[in-house]
Amino acid sequence: MPIFQLVMHSAGFSEPEILQFIAADVAGALDYSNQHASPFPAELWEEGRRVCGLTYSERMGTWVIANRGSELARH
């Protein structure tokens, strides 16, 4: 199973919080990510490739895909 990373950015000059976990697929990774809310934007990565950007919706109680895309890991 692939290794995913949820990279949650923070305000200011703080380092982002990075959660690494295993999930069967992107849908499973998004389900897991919903357990980790943040008021700041995040990115979901799979095996070193960016899956999408995320913003957390308090109203819906879930991450919402902000943009999609793939690029090599920079962190």
C-alpha cells in the first residue's frame, strides 16, 4: 500500500506539520486526513507526488480539495 503525507501548513515561519501514513488509495487517505483538522491550508502527497491542495471546511467538517496537481516532493 502507498505511503501518504498530509502536510499542514502553519501561520508565520513555523515548519509545517507532516503526518505520514499508509492508506489503500487516495479516498482512504482523504478519510484519514479528515481526522486532522487545521485552520491552515494543507497538501496531500502520495509516494512523493502531490495529489492535491486542501482547505478545511468547519461547516462541512471535512477537508475540501482546493486544487489538484502533481509535482515532485520539495519537503
